[in-house]
Amino acid sequence: MQEVEKIEKFISIIDKKLRPNIVIRSINSEKPVVVKHIPDSWNLLGCGNYAAVFTHKAFDDYVVKIYAKGRPGLKEEVEVYKTIGNHPSYSYIIYRFFINSQYLFPSLYLI
């Protein structure tokens, strides 16, 4: 499968399986978000104060970061990734869901 096709398929699975089912709540901005209803084949990699990061078993080269509704920091994070650019030590944005404040990153994180 070509890289573009792989990304499109991953985006489709996010749209059809993850987004309609996942619940991410940020109850206290000083504590990690709470995640409920993670669909089969998805793994929660980690939670921060404003967002959670997931990967899919069939797409282990990519992760998707989803911000809790109403939490700040999204625009600032985009600016950080723009400043860094493509660097082998960092993830980079390859696709953005504008409406729901979701980002898709290659999984270049040291987890």
C-alpha cells in the first residue's frame, strides 16, 4: 500500500471507528484527561492534561492526538511543529482534522 493510501485508510478508520465512540473529558486542567470507550483495535498510548494519544493495531507507524473539547493549546502546538519542521527526532503533522481539533502524527515519539 502506498503511503498516501495508507494515510487515507487510517483517516477513514479514525472517522468511522474512533471519533464516534471515544469519550475524552478534561475535568481538571491540572490532571490528565479521562478516556472512555476505546474501540477494539485502538490502543491508548498516553494522556496529558489536554489530550490523549492513540494508535491502531493495523497502523503502528502513526498516532492520532485528540484534544478534549474546549481545552487550549492546539494552536500553540501547531506553531511548535511548524517551527521544528521535519526533524528526525520529532513527530510532525501530516494531517489535521479542522472541525474536531484532532491531529495525526507519525509515531516518532520515544514512548
